[in-house]
Amino acid sequence: MDLSYIFVICLMALTFAYETECKQKSGRGRGSMWWGIAKVGEPNNISPISTGIMYMDPAIHSTLRRKQRRLVRDNPGVLGALVKGANLAISECQHQFRNRRWNCSTRNFLRGKNLFGKIVDRGCRETGFIYAITSAAVTHSIARACSEGSIESCTCDYSHQSRSPQANHQAGSVAGVRDWEWGGCSDNIGFGFKFSREFVDTGERGRNLREKMNLHNNEAGRAHVQAEMRQECKCHGMSGSCTVKTCWMRLANFRVIGDNLKARFDGATRVQVSNSLRQSSNAVPVVVVSPNAAGSSQGVANGLLPQSAFEDEERMLNDDHMPELLMDNNGMAVIGGHQMLSKQHHPNMPSPNSLPVAGSRARNGNGRRMGRKHNRYQFQLNPHNPEHKPPGPKDIVYLEPSPSFCEKNLRQGILGTHGRQCNETSLGVDGCDLMCCGRGYRRDEVIVVERCACTFHWCCEVKCKLCRTKKVIYTCL
Amino acid sequence: MSGTILENLSGRKLSILVSILLLCQVLCFLLGGIFAPVPAGHLTILGSLCRENHARQNDTNFFLYSRGDGACKQVTSEEVDADALKLANQIVHVFQLPLPRENKILEYTRWQQNLIGVLQVEFGYDSSPELHEPAKELQLTIDMRLAYRNNDDADNDWKLYAHSVEHRYLDCDTSHIGPTETLYTCDMIPLFELGALHHSFYLLNLRFPLDSPKQMNLQFGHMHDLTLTAIHQNGGFTKVWLFLKSVLFPFVVGIMVWFWRRVHLLQRSPALLEYMLIYLGGALTFLNLPLEYLTLGLEMPYMLLLSDIRQGIFYAMLLSFWLIFAGEHMLIQDSGNKSTIRSRYWKHLSAVVVGCISLFIFDISERGVQLRNPFYSIWTTPLGAKVAMGFIFLAGVSAAIYFLFLCFMIWKVFKNIGDKRTSLPSMSQARRLHYEGLIYRFKFLMLATLLCAALTVAGFIMGQMAEGHWKWNEHIEIQLTSAFLTGVYGMWNIYIFALLILYAPSHKQWPSMHHSDETTQSNENIVASAASEEIEFSHLPSDSNPSEISSLTSFTRKVAFD
């Protein structure tokens, strides 16, 4: 079975390669329309409570794909987090690119148009960055919303604990509450990752090179969120000693993730099609596997299962294993099938932690069904320049060089740098020479009125002075 | 004097007893490792921002909450950024716990025992040149209000649990330096500790009052995320723990009653070591007493303190016991009287007493004060932290002195035994076998104690390692922590259980006849044959002590006078 599995993968890889050669210039990735929801709620303020109303909004309906709509419907409160996430991505992108010719400008949301404009149609660096940062922002935002309590369907991480003996015999809802009472519900940022994969990667089937690029960049965005998580511990044993210690993960500020992604943007890898597969290096260790399906005796074994064996068209949020990218920090140089063989100890292991929640119908065909999507994350992109290193899981990849972004070109979705502010003294891209592409610039003096020297009194008075400052602004012609 | 059961037990019976106890030990370990979840669970909660009406700012019966009917309208961080004053003095950080999960509204149960909250602060400064690196000890003033609600109450029916304005000192690091804003991430600060998790829902409202005349919170730029981590004991762990206690409790009580009856059947008053054993059993019984059942019905905020005290008493008793055990096998013969703690051991025990008292004072000044104000922590002020460290240092020094002293005493006992061993060959066969057996068993007990102590330390380190390697998708079984806790707890119970059995006075009457010792195989006979030698001791002028517990004592004592 393993051999045939590898064979099928190879066959598929060849097919992909062929396809991508043919369709290299085909259009943008199909999974990017959802970015439009950033602008959906704009006139009125979005709060997580009003999600019911927001869902009725036809603009959302048209923005989302069918699977995305289902995800939003099944997870009340998630829409608010998605809107926040999309806006977070836009503002972070604009912050990171404020000094560059392309400044991550967005267009007014129009039906059928992409939020970031036609630049997304090209597989250039900027596009790669957009994909990475939006995927990262959704992950971050969903994880935050879970810890804010605005999404009620966030999952519990039951992987580290034996389950209550009674729990398995109860109906779903009772079992969940019992689990909470028995072993708590330690936060898992994992829901953010799982949801991001489900939601963001819809439509990117990895069939052609462009879709592979999108998938890779989406994964890279999530990998950066994961890499920036920090562990915190607190001792609370006898008299506060460390006989009992509790640890948890903490998300970094999104600005830090944005900085890291920007650094990867500057060192992005241009890739081309390849025949070799990214094989099982990222097969994920499935967390805790209970050997008896009833799970009442809580025997615990650590099984290693290839992630792909469980991936299904309908991969659900309730999967308790983490996305493989979380484990995939050691590069992906593993080639060949023997590793997959050695990891596939339990081809028919029952789903370890299938939670009793509606929708966990996913894994009924574990390991046997090998549809198209099973390996959509299992590919290896080769650098365009063979002397370069192949891109790692956290690298941003692109397919074609970026345009200069100097002149307005609506057909390509480029706004140009006319009217942009620049820095006269800088020698970098934000300097007026580079920013204005040699067209020259204008000097203006403006007077800015700001509140300053404020004094506070608790409670509840604030007094400020108004300060006028003169500022010099340079604008590209 | 007929000696103890340990001396009179045959090797076979002893090995059976030891293997049964070892089996119980393994069961205790597995109980924690397989059935129990991790000892503590936690929820990480991100603060929601609510804008507040100034008129109600001083009303401590008014609460803002983020979920349920009548929840406040939340302010997004973009709105805060957009405001020129960052909505200073208008924002309340709201934490409502527990969080909903899997489409269910979770609530705390009383099985979850206690709740500890820590806060993590992120803030940003404008990266303007006049603002420098923040000082290392930034004082943060927080107005904290904790409210509770039960599951049958209405959504807005929050009742005040505690209110306090507290100062915390922050230690912050730069996490990002940007052109417009520099971000700082701070070490977590302790926020509150509740000894009783009696209600279903809790709500925390935090305000950071900005006040120019009082220089309050002015050093802080713009507050970003506030993350509260609420740690509670897992219900499953409490259940397993209470089960273990409820099972061990009657056994230990039973063996104590048996032991005490046996002692009283003798025609003498109990010896010091017997008193120590019964005190030790008493301390263990107090520790085993499953008082936690009461918390299911009553609100007992002092449970954290009480469990510290119970453990403290037990460990103090155990340490004292070891010291006296070693001392009783020494040959100090300052008076012919029965040795009591006061007459002989007060100097030895002073280290234990000092250590325990300093830990007790520390605990009272931390968890004792928390009974009045759950937001209090001695660690939050520099002075308090120094005082707390002082007490802990004192306890540590006492512990070190104690262990050095204990090692010295044990070394002395072994040295005595070794010295006297040289005179063994000159004794008669029966007597020699008898003393060799005694020495062997004394060493055996020392070995058992050492093994228990080593296992405790090793388990502790193992637990720390497993935690240290903890990643968020680890497949290391975290239940090791639970297994360590139940295993160690069971181990000391079994240890004391074994002591009570083996050190109970034996009722075997030594036969008056003197058997031929070369042919006897069983230890009983050897011991019995040694009985005739016993008379020798009683002829010694100094040996007027009728209450010595083991013949080893009398042996060493006699040899000392040789």
C-alpha cells in the first residue's frame, strides 16, 4: 500500500508539472476573493455580536466560496474575526510597505474584483507577501478571537489529557462539559491554524505552479505566526513552589510577525516547476493516540501518522492534530519513501481525538482514499537559479519579477508613485529619487495642529494644549 | 523487651510485605499517570475593551462584561488608535471567564478547587527621541474588581467579590522597535489567587487610572494586549486525588490504632520512637483527611493555606522523625532517664523548627493576606519580595543545616556500627547473627528512606524536565506530573505505613530454651536464640532504661560502655 501510495504521488506530480507548464500564465489564485470581506462592514462598526446580521449581507455571500460560507455558518462569531484579520493584514502590509513604491494599496471593494487589485494576477513578490500576511493575519486573528471568547466553537485541546471515563458514553454536549470539568480546556491556538488552513487555502488546490506558490506562501505566513509563539510558565505548587507548574503559549504581537515576513519578502526565492516531491518530512506526529476506540482506559501511545493519510476533502476543524507546518521547522530535505514507510505504523488507527461535535464525519476513510487534495501541501518548489537554496517552509516564494511600479498601469493594476510622499534625505527606496523614479518632487510646508502636553486627573478629566508644528512634506510628481 | 516486628519477621514474610507495598506504590503511580489529567488547567483570555460612562466609575456594583445580555459595546484597537488621547481614562479591560468552547458555555465547577490569575502586559511608546528606554521597575497602578455570578443568575447579575487598587512593578523588554512605535512585552505579574472556586462565572474589570498630579501610570504609553491566564486545578485531578486520600486515610488510621494498641499491651510506657511514630502517623492522617469534600458545599477560601499547613506539618514531622530515629540509634547516654524530645533533641530539632516557622510566616503573609484581599501578593513590592526571599532563604539555610546534621548523625551511627562490628567475631554465634541482622535491617531502613527521598527528587526533576520540554504539540505524556504527585504522595504514605508495621513492638515471646543456633534457619529462631544474651545488657549498670525500642539500641549502648 505504501509503495502504491508513493507511486500515485509521483504520477500526480508529473501531471501537475505538465499542467503548470501549460498554464503558467493562467490567472490568479482562486482563493483570494475572500480578502474583500475586509471592506464589507465598513460603513458600520463591526462587532462580534452582530455577526448574524452580517452574514445576511449579500456582499459577503458573493465574496466567499461555498466552503468558506459553510465554515462561517458553522462557526458563529468567526466572521467578525475574519474581518478583523483581513483588516489587520491590510494595515500591517501598508505599514510594512509605506516606504516602498508599491505601498499595498487596496481598492474599493467591488464585486468580482480583487481587493489588492490586478497585481495579484501576477506571481510576483508582492503577491507572495499578500498571501503570506493574510494567511498569518487570519491565523492570528482567529486565535485571538478564541481567547477573547468571541468565537464559541473554538476547540479544546484534549490531546494532553486522559479523558474522563464517563465522557465517552455521553452525548456530545454533555461529554464536552464533562471533559472540561475533568481535564480543563487548555487554550489551543491550534484552532486558528486549522481554521486558517480550511478557510484561506480553499480554492488553492495546488494544481499548477501558481496555486502551489499561493499554498506555500499561505503556509509560510502561518509558520511565522507559529515560530513567534512564546512559552510562559507559572509555578503554583505548595507555597508557590514549582512542584506544580503550568505552561501555555503566547501569541506575539502581529507587528513582529509582519516584520519577519517583510524580512522574508526581501529575501524571497524565485521558484520554478520541479519534479521532485516534498515528501513526508512534514508528516506530523499525531498527538496522543488512544489504542482502544472506546478510550475508557486511557492507554496512551504515541503514534506517528502521516498527515496526508487523514487529509480529506472535508478536513474538519475538529481534527486534533496540528497542521504539519507546526512541526516542520527543520527544513524539508527528506527525499524518498523509506521515512514514510517507517512512520506509517498504524495505517488503520482510529481517529485519535475525534471530538463529539457535529461535523466530525471527516475521517471515515482514513488512509485509503487518496483523492486529489491529499498531498496538496506536499510539494517541493525548486529555486529558479539552481545554485540557490530551495525555499524553506518560512520563505516567501514568487514566480516572476516584479514590475517597477513607477508608472500608472491600470491594465496591470499598478497605481504608480505619483502623488506619494517621500523622504528627501533618505537614500533608500523611500528617498525621493527612487520613490519618484527620477520624475522629481514637490516641497510643501504644512502646519499640523496636535493635542499635546496633556494632563490627566483620575477621575475623569483630561486637559490638553494645542500645539502647532510646521512640517515639510515632499510629494512625487 | 521483645524488640520490634522488623527484627522478628522472617525474611520471607518481610519480602512478601515489601513486595505488596511496592505493588501499592506502582498502583499509586499508575493512578496518577493513567487516570488523572494534568494537575492544573488554564485558560488564556485576551482582555476586551469596553468604554465606560464616567458617572459609574466609582460604583463598585457596576460591572462591564463582554458576553451575554447587556454586554458592553466593545471598542476595537483601531478606534483606540484613532483617538488622539487613546481614550485615556475611558477604557475598562474586561475578562470574563471561563471562555465558551465548542459551542458550549462552560462554567467552573467546585471540583476545580482554586483559581490563580496572572496578567501579561504589552504596551507601546511613541518612538520619539525624548522617550527613552523604560526603567526596569515601572510601577503600574491597577484598579481591579472581581465579580462572580452563578449559573442560575441572570446575565447581568454580577456581584462584587473583591475590589482593590494595587501597584505592580513591571519588568519589560523591547519586542519591536518601529519608526512610529516601540513595543514592549513585560514579564507576567501575579494578579489574584482564589482559594475557593465556589462560583460558576467570574468577571474581572481592570482600569489603569492616569493621573498627572499623582504621577500614576504616566510612564506607560499605549496599552496593547492584556492577557490573563487563569489557572485552576483540574476537576479530574481533584477527583483522583481525593479518591487516593479517601482510600489511604482508613488504612493509615487503622494501622495507627493497631500500633497504639500493641504498644499499650506492653508492660511499659511507650518509648520516644513509638511516640514519634504515632505523631508521624497523626500528621499523615491530618494530611490524608479528605477535607476537600467540604469545598463542594462550603466556600472555604482558606483551603490553599490549609493544605500548605497540612503538608508543612507532615514534612516537619518526617524530618524530625529521621533525626530522632538516627539519634535513638546513637549511644548518647546523658542520663538514665527515658529520652524525650525536650531533654535530648531540642537542639537537633531547632533547624526544623526555624525552617518551618519561617516558611509558615512566609505563607501567612502571602496566602493568609490573600484571604482578605485576593489581589495581594507579597512579591509585587520590592520590599515585600525582599522579605519573602529572606524567609525563604532562612528556610533554605535551615534545610541545609538540617541535612548536614542528619548526614553527620547517620555517619556517626554507621561509624559506631562499624566499630563495634570488629568486636562481633568474639561474640557467640547467636548474638553475632542477631546483631548482624539488626545492623542489616537498620541499613535496610536507611536505604528505604534514601530510596524514597531519591525517588522524590528524581520524580520532581523528571516532572520539571517534561514540563520544560513542553511544546504545544508535544506527544510527551504530560500526565507524568500527575503520576509524580500521586506517586510521591502514595510513597510517603506507604513508607509510614511500613514504619508503623515494622516498628510496632513484637509480641513473639522469646522461648526460654537456648536452641542450637547453627541449625536454625529462620530469623525468628536466631532472634530467639539471641534472647539469652539480652540478659547481659540488663546487668549493665547504666542500662536501666526499660523502654528501648530495639535491641540494636541496647547493643550499641552496651558496646559503648565496653
